[in-house]
Amino acid sequence: MFKTKLTNPEILSALSMCGHGSKILISDANYPLEQKTGNCKKVYVGVMPGLPTVTDVLKAIHSVVEIEKAEVMVPEDGSRPEVFDEFEEELGMKLETAGRYEYYDMCASPDVYLAIQTGEKRTFSNIMVTVGCAWQ
């Protein structure tokens, strides 16, 4: 059996195809995944409102791959969602930020290999991570 936190076969398969620089979007349930992610592989893991959270999926993915960069969408009012603290705690790094439309453009880039939609109910709980090098 696996010794990793991640057990979803679709996500594990997709991660095995990622390399240094590949981007992975983990979105909340509100994110327009079909319209704003281009041709990347899409996986839907939401099982009910609120589950799993984006942080749950981030922790599982982080147990499998190195992450060198993380980017989030910021609200137009300039507020900082509390979930950003959870992301920074898990990753041990500062988050890079982008406005809504800049973020949508980034998520539709051909560099995005995988997009995962969760059942997360908190708005602005989306995170784009860049796979790092395993031998750093």
C-alpha cells in the first residue's frame, strides 16, 4: 500500500507525468474550472459541500511532489483570505498574488498540466503550485 497521503489514482497518474516547472491548480468549488483552465487534465474530487478542502488536497499533493512556487488570486477589495495562512504554513513559503483576471489567464496557460476542483466552500481558496526539482 501507499505510504503517501495521496491515494487518488487520477491525481497520482497525472503527477507522474509532471516535471520541473509543471503547474497544478487546486480550486475551490466556485472556480469556473471548465471555462478557465484551457486543455489541461481536469479532476473533480468534491464529494459534498466543503469536502475535501483545497488545503486537504494541497497537503496530499505536497506529500508526493516538491513545490517551488505558489500563486493565489486576491480579492479586489485587497483583503487577505484566512486560507492563505494555511497554504503558507503547509508550504513554508510566501505566496505570490495576482488579480482575478490575471489569475484566470494564468490558469488557462499551456503550462498548467493538471486542474483539481475540490468541494471547498471558502471563496478565493484557489492555489496554483509549480512543481519543483526533487533533487534540490
